[in-house]
Amino acid sequence: MGMIDAPNKVPQHQRFYQQAYAQHHRLWKINPRSNVLLMPYYVLLWGTFGASMYMMGRKILGYNTWFGKS
């Protein structure tokens, strides 16, 4: 029974997070897997922002499509 006999790792994790937080790291960037989880989010966030700004500029200039002059 792995769950019943598992060692309590909470104190080790707590020390790890408190040490990183004391060095002023953001809480969501402390975990080693944070980049794997956050990178797709950042790509989508900034990609959609960039696409919105691009199309806003084209709309201001009078173009209603992504490419071309129509």
C-alpha cells in the first residue's frame, strides 16, 4: 500500500517553498515544472495580444483582412 506507508514530504516541500519565497521568487515560478506549464500560456497570451494589435492597426488604416488590400 503505497499511499498508507508513504513518507510525509510536506516539511521538505515547505522548506523548499519558504526558501525560494524568501529570495523573492514568484510563487507560481518556484516549482521546477512551472516553465512547462506557463510557457504555452505565455505564448497564447502574447500571441493573441500581438494579433489583436496587428489587426487593430490594420482596421485603423481601413483594411478589413489579415493580408492584402481588400
